[in-house]
Amino acid sequence: MAFMRWSLPGSLVLLVLLAGCGGSSETKALNPNLVFTVDTTSADRFVRTADPAGRKVYGVNRLVGSATVDGHTVEVETLGTVNYLDGNGPIGGFLTVTFDDGSAIAFVVKGTSVSDPDTTNAVFNADLELIGGKGRYDRPFGRGRFRGERRSELGGAVRFDVQIEVSARAGAG
């Protein structure tokens, strides 16, 4: 039988490489510089059921609202996707934050929702992956997360607590 021989230097290199394989959002703490709470309402909703019992629900919900960041109004839009079984499952979509000077930043949303089977009393947790930005956030880098709550059924108002760590690259603007 042939066995792979391990050398100490080769094993250490492999160990170092494997140690660095974890996701950065899990290993690096978020240091948010934009923190706000926003109450959103559903502006558009396209939700369907995928089984006769109505246990499988999927679709898109456009939520909009305004918040205050550092004394300035921001407009928040979430184009959220859901894929629920008995009110629970993955959420996704996009989050856009537009500032009063026209600057904006956009994120991909990836998370989960846990709720009652009728989709009430939902709690959402999601990571935000930066897509890009404009204005003072031209060529941005950053990330974020949010936690949301909805007391009514799917399509009802959602309150989001948002934490974003973002800045513009040198030479942007």
C-alpha cells in the first residue's frame, strides 16, 4: 500500500492555507460607520404559492422607507426575494441606500427568515455584500448586515436595523 508522505514544512504550509479558508464575514468583526433603523412598507409585492396546501411560498417584495443617518435623510429600498416553507427559509435580493446629496450604495442581501407558519412574527438576519456606489461612494468598498422584524403576514411593514461598514477608495469622487 502506498501512503502519502508528509513533510513538516509541507504540512505547515497546508495548515496555514487551510486556516485562511474561512469566510471573511465570519472571521472579521464588522466596524460599522453607517448605523440606522428604518421602517419600511411594501410598495410592490409579487408572491406565489408552489403547492396546494400553501406551505411553499416564493416571490419578490419591494420595501421602501426613510431613515436618518448623521442628521441627514436617506431613502432605503429593498428588493427582497423569499423562498419559504411554512414561513421559514432563505431571503435574498438587493438593498439600496440613497443619500440626500444623490450619493448611493447598493448591496446584495443573503440571509434567512424565521417566522410562524402563516408568515407572521418574522425575524430576518442577513449579510450585505457590496455591489457598488456613486457620488461620495464612487468605487466604494465595504459590507454590512441587517436584522429585520415583521409582525404582520408576508407583505407587511418591516423594521430593519442596518449596520454598514463602507468607505470610498482613494481617488474616488
